[in-house]
Amino acid sequence: MNAPTQRNRLDEEESPYLRQHMDNPVNWQPWDDAALEAARERDVPIFLSIGYSACHWCHVMEEESFADEEVAEALNENFVPIKVDREERPDVDSIYMTVCQLVTGQGGWPLSAWLTPEGKPFYVGTYFPRESKRGMPGFLDLLENIRNSWENDREEVENRAQQWTDAAKGQLEETPGSGADVDGQEREPPTSEVLESAADAAVRGADREFGGFGTNGPKFPQPARIHALFRAADRTGTDEYRQVALKALNAMASGGLYDHVGGGFHRYCVDRDWTVPHFEKMLYDNAEIPRAFLAGYQLTGDDRYAEVVRETLAFVDRELTHDAGGFFSTLDAQSEDEYGEREEGVFYVWTPDEVREVLEDETDADLFCERFGITERGNFEGTTVLTIDASIDDLADEFGLESGEIEDRLESARRMLFEAREQRPRPPRDEKVLAGWNGLMITTAAEAAIVLGDDAYADSAVAALEFVRDRLWDADSGRLSRRYKDVSEPRSEDLETSSHGGDVRIDGYLEDYAFLARGALACYEATGEVDHLAFALELARTIVAEFWDAERGTLYFTPESGESLVTRPQELGDQSTPSSTGVAVEVLLALDHFAAADFDFEGIAETVLETHGNTLEANPMEHVTLCLDADRLATGALEVTVAADAVPDEWRGRLGETYLPDRLLSRRPPTADGLTEWLEGLGLDAAPPIWADREARDDEPTLYVCRSFTCSPPVHDVDEALEWVGDVSAESGSEM
């Protein structure tokens, strides 16, 4: 065996997670050709460690093992250690996490995998303690056992690696194909019944006592399931769907998942009753969860749901927004305690004494502690994670005050505690800007502008869209990069920087194109600026060119021109982010209304749903986004076309406050001359049907509403248009 010659190269990387490990004695390598070639040259296994900057157990494993000289010596001598940020390389993570779940029945981060020099996995796990304990093998012993197997049982190791690689291919890459089914019958995409199946499954899995889904173990936000329940309730009139969804929203808004002092959502709760969260704050959660609350607000008119959205977007603006407009990725779960030690959650928790130190008025302090359950005993390591523990009415009765005064006192106290909390050591922030995650946040901000009637949210969405487009989009090649990171000074001569001085890395994945295209489309709906629609169409055309496989009838997660890995994954299921395939299908269905004749976006979307129809029908709960797509294909989008220079304020308010889950808000100039300029900018020879012959009538703003080739007459009264929508929706629901 050749002696190792590598050094720790993570100081050349910009990922905050990778840089957390650049001072380890382990000779960490990034995932690149040089590292893979080193494994081949030395003929040693790769030790692959995958995590992310806000991962608690990643920090623990680093402190116990990767900072340890003896462990580092074993790794450096016998392996090529590679460290991967799962947020930068979700393709690599998807492959080896799939293997881990297939082999062990579970997954999580840090993900630990041992690979042949060709990248084939033969041993997998997650966190390993340095020494054996509670039935878990010690990491140091494990390294020695794997080294011994590699040297003495090589054939067995490589046979296992091939078997596991084949299993990953079967799970991730293979498809049943499109066209004729196994029985010779022509396959068709699922009908709207698959949406009701998903809603029924969500109801069966609902926690009727505490809200949300699942009655054992941690509680995760499941916004896609909430959307499915709301849409199924709208389609069928089934109140149970609606009630389960609203109970989940209420649980998330009142429990420890939500930051009641500063706004925004944590990752998940470790308990069934939504009390103690895992404290990191991820951009994608603070995009997708508020979008579900917007739907809840439209359905109920409950101002609390709107307030949760406003507070969350204020948190994102304050703590996760780049000065130039893009959105950062994460706030860590840990920050420093009073002794300078990094501890999870210390930024967010309170004791009664801490509250009273800030709130000099004794009644205010008592009110706040009663409202949010702050006690001497606490609910988290002697401190309290804030949850809504007492209602306003109960507090009014207890303290003999009017409800309005209670609310005013609590809000004043919250502001004072927020200012005091700002003086605490802050959780570290992962400042990489990811195209796809920005697309999720852009969509929600643009939708909030429509639903809440606040143009400031549209401004935020557009600023982020322009940030990503300016830094990560190459208009000449029509290709998108995944990650941008500011760089104060280049750390190596080989560091590629953009015109803005930032580090741009990694070819975009399907989620980057699909999420960003949906965000660009939402910006067009919110602002009427056709340039955003044009960008969405450009992204969609690249989705077809790079990710669509006509022979297999599917969309892959990695681009055809990208790096070749041991398998090419698809992402059909919803995970912490929505299915990239599902969002891509959603976008293609929507943009087909505007596409040139030589781009059959709807035909591609329909084929994907055909290909995976059996999968959706067999397990709708895990594929909710694709089930929503199947419903949209079956029922047709609700086209709401506005022919006007600007949408009248009354229309904006009524359209925004009305629950129209498959609405496509199409805006066009009022005259044919204005539309001609748009068509030239979009490269269209003729107006698409959604715009054709839909000019403003009588020199007034005019509404056209259509679904499935059935259209209302042109109207100047938004209520008349919505009445027509209600009639058509009732007919559609009766056919489910």
C-alpha cells in the first residue's frame, strides 16, 4: 500500500460545513476527480462522510472522532477520507443515503459510507461513537475491521459493493418505462382519485390528539400533505380533510417548532406534542411551511395564519437575506452559552428569572410566562422552549384584564425580549446561496404578495430572483449553477470567482431548475413583468434538454451532461423539500400555456405521470407533490387572465383572499399592440391560447377565466368571475 500524500484540502472550499473540518487532523478531500484518483492510485477504500453545517450529530462525531489524532492516523493511512456537504451535492447524498436505508432500514446524518475506489458502497451507517457503546460499534474499531476486510477478504467486499450498487440502481435509476403496461394495455396517468387517496392516507396517519402526522417519535412539518388535504377538501367538500390540515397548522403555530419571539420555524420537533424542536432553521422550511399557512388563511380568513406568514418572512428578511437580495441557507442549532460552550438551543430558550430581568413590570412578566409555559422546571434541560400554553381568554379571566390589553402587553413584552435576545451570541449562519432553495423562498414571497396584498413581498421575491439569475445563470449556455458564496479573498489560485467576486460551484440539479422556474413564474403572476415569465420558460427548456429521458419516460435529478456517478438518481418522493420531479411536472404543466408549439411541456409532464402512475397509486403519501400534479392534469389549471395595464386593487384583494389551489394568474397588456411586444420578447410567433383574443373590453380591465376548455365570458366584475369559478369547481368536485 502506498503511503498517503494528501493533505486536508477543505481550506480551498467555500462550504461552511466543509470549512468546519479544515483544521481536523484528518486529511479530508472534497468530492472531486483528484480525491477519486488518489483512491485508485493507492488502491484503498474511500471513507465518505456526508453532513451539513447545522447537523447536531455531525458536530458530535467531529468532536469525538475527526478531531482525534489516533482516528485521523487510521483514516489517513488506510483510506481516502472525503467530506461532502449534502446541501451542495444532493446527488451524492441521494445515492449513498438510499443504500444506507436499503441496508440498515434507516438513515440520517452524518452519513458514513465506505466505498471502493470506483465509488461502490460496501459498508454504511450514520453516526458512530469513537468507542463502542449501547450496542453501537466504535468508530476506531470499525476502521480496523474494514481495513482488515479490504486486505484479506477483497473479493467478498467487492461482490457486496456490486450488489449494493445494483440495488441502488434499481431503486433510483430504473423506471417501468412509458407506453404499454405489462399487460399490454396502454398506460394512462393517474386520475384525480390519486389526490383523494393521498388525503385519505394523510387522515389515517394523522395524530388526532396533538396534530400533525404520526403518533410515535419526532414530529416533522409536512406541508405537501396539508396542501393535498386542503385541495381534496375543496374538490370533495369532505370536512375531515380540512380539519386534519388545520389541526396540523395550529400545532405548528402554537408549539416549539415556531419561534414565538423572533418568528420562523425550526427543523422539526423531537417529541410527539411539538414541544422541543431540533433548533436549526432551514431556508426551505421557512419557505414551504408559510405557503401552507397562506392556503389556511385563504380557506379560513384566520388572521393568525397570516400573521405567522408575516413574522416568518420578517425573520427571513432579517436573518437569512443577503444584502443584494439572495437568501442564505441555514441558521445553526447551536450557539454559545454563558460559559462560551456551544450548546443546542441556548439562543432561543428562557427561564422565569431571565424574563423578569427584561420585563420590569411584574404583571407583564407573569403574563408572558403563563402564556408561553415558562416555568422554573422548564421543558428543555432546565429552561423553557416557548409554546402557547394559555389562551388569551383564559389569561383575561385569570388577570382580570380585557383581552385587547392582554394582547398589547404580550406584544410589548415580546418586543422587549426580542431585543434582549439579540444581545446573546448568535447561531452561526451558513451563507451559501442555493439556486433551488432560493426558488422555494421566491415562490412563497411572491405568493404572499398576492394573498396578503403587500408589494414588499414581491419586491423581495424579485430581488432574490435577480440575485440568482445574475450570479448563477449563464444565459449563453442556458445553464444554471447550484451554489454561490461570497468570498472576501480567494483562498487558492484555482478558485473560480464570478464577476461579483463570489465562488460559484456545481452544475444545477433538477431541483434548482424546477424550484427556480416555479419562483420565476410566481414573480410573473405577482408583478405582471413578462421578463420573469421568459426566464421561467428558459429554465423549463433546459429541464427538457438536460433532465428529460424520453426512452425511460422520466426526469432525472442530475443533468445528462453532468458528472457520471455509480447511478443516476430520480427524486420522486417528497422529503424535507418537495419532490423535484413533482415540482418540474407542475412547472411544465403551467408553462405549457405559454410555450411555443415545438415544446410539448404538457406531453412530457403527462408521460412522467404515466411512467410513475403505479408508484403514486401504491404509495400516494410519499409522493404527494406528484399526486397534486396528477390532479392538476386531470382537472386542468384554472386560468385567470387579466387584460389590463395593472390589476385593480379590488381584484387583487378578492383573488388573493380566495382559495384557488390550481390558479394560474396570467397577466397581459390590454391591447394587441402591447401584446405583440411581449410575444417578440418571448420568441413566440403567435399569442398562446391563454392570451389570444383576450384583450381589454370597453377600455376597462377585463377578466377571462377558463378551465378545461370551458371559459367564462369576459367580465369587469371580479365577483362575477369568482362565482363562475365556484360553479365550475362544484361540477368538477362532483365528478371525483
